Amino acid sequence: MRPRPPQELADLLRQWSGSANPAVVDIGCGTGLSSTIWPEVTGVEPSAEMRAIAAGRGINVVDGTGEETGLPDGCADIVTVSHALHWFDAARAFPEITRILRPGGVLAAFDFDWPPAVDPEVDAAYREFEAAHTALEAERGLRPTFAPKSEHLRRLRDSGLFQHVNEVCLHMKETGGADRFVDFASSQGGVIALLEEGVSEDALGLTRLREVTARRMTDRSTWWWTCRVRLATR
């Protein structure tokens, strides 16, 4: 499971939007994990299965996408997008987001830098794994097309739809063990596809990652996360 966003994110967005009790829309809310920092929120999610899980968490969730939310004009003080902006068609999604934001409302597109800082040997093993699976995905035509996260700020600025664009990094820590770390790594869509095609864990670098994490991590190793937040004011 991805980490829950830090509560400081909600505090930041209340301050940035100037609203103590904001109307919040979480686009691409998935199972609702990213929505749980808000007492009230409207989630937007295209997957019926994920909508059902989010609804089970008490979240009001509607069927929609970043390009077509189905929500009324100016209904939101804050729009959040967690780990999903790189999938959006910016030419359609950015105008849709500004349509549902009130004047002065804020878009917050955020994700966690991966991997979290745990241990230098673990980090090195993960980088080897990342290089191996990325190369194999490209070689086999499995690499998905999406906008690099490093381009989020530029795309938001270049859209001409926002008055002000900024980036803030929040930091948090949690605990976890080697199994969870490897589960995170192996749950990526491209990695799953490669394993289904018969690529070995050795070739992917997963075997080495398992060995290093088992040796260097305990069941309660501290994970240091960076949450990267792109803020865009309508």
C-alpha cells in the first residue's frame, strides 16, 4: 500500500487556498487512500472496483476522469491529484480542472519520491532493479506512454491557465520491512507484465533486491519519504 499523505498537506492547502473548510475534489482517488486526510471530499474515479472500495471508506465518489469529471463549474476550493497527473491528457484535463475550481482555488498534484530513503545498499539495489526493468520494458515495447513527473511544473506553467505555480516538498516517516519494500517494487505495471512474459526475477534484479533488503532491513526499518506537491492557483 502506498503511504497515506501527510496531514500537513491538508494544512498547507487550506492555507494556500484561503479556505478553512474547503470543498475538495480528489481526481483519480483510486481506493480513497489519498482522500482520507479530508473530513469531507468528493472523489472522482473511473474504476468501478476502486470506487466501491473508496465508498466503503465513507468517501463520496463519482464516476469520472481528469478530462471529464462530470462535476459543476466552480464547485471546488481545492482539487487534488495523487500519483496520477502523468496519465492525464493535459490539453483536456487542465481546462477541466480550472472549470471546476473557483477563482483563487488551488490544484495540488502530488506524489511520493520513490524509493524512500532507508539504507544506501538498499537504494543502490533498487536503482539496479529500476535500470533493468526499464530497459526490458523498452526492449519489449511494454513501456507505457506518460508525461514525466519532472515536467509537471513546466506543463502547468505553460498551460497559461493558472495564476501561480509552485512546488513544495513535505517530509514524513513510517516503518516497514523488506517484504513490503519488495512488494512495492514488484507491483509496478511494467514489472508485472515482464514477470507474466516469463522474465526471471534474477534478470529483473528482484532477486538481488530481496537479498539486500532482507540483510539490511528489519521488520520496522524507518522509511523517510518526500512528498512532492505541485501547487497551481486558478
